[in-house]
Amino acid sequence: MTLDDLRRILSESAGSEEGQLDGDILDTEFAELGYDSLALIETVSVVQRDYGVEIPDKLATPRELLDAVNGLLVAVG
């Protein structure tokens, strides 16, 4: 899963303002990006469905989410 994949999922499932997800957002907390817990639940649900992995709770940044998903994909792959 790439950062662009995550940007697409965030935009489709939780919405985003123009430019909100541009640039280096890997270490920016989701709350700072404007995503609340409900938006993250929707995003995690889409990622779990699309990628077939169980994502742990308490992921604060896009980097943490991507690392978790990609680590799980390698483990099952």
C-alpha cells in the first residue's frame, strides 16, 4: 500500500479539502489533518476490506498506518 493509495482512501471514505493531503504528510497526526475518530474508523474499514488485513488500533499518523498494513501484507504474502 502506498501513500497515494492511502490518500485516495482517505478522500473517498472520509473526505478531504483541496490540498489537505498534499505534500509530506507521513508524520502528521490524522487529527492535525482534520480526521476525527469516526473518519479513521471508516478509513480503517475500507483498508481492511480492500487489503484483507486487521489493522491495530491507535495509529496516529499515515506512516504508522502504512507501516502496519505493509508489515501485515508481507507477513501473509
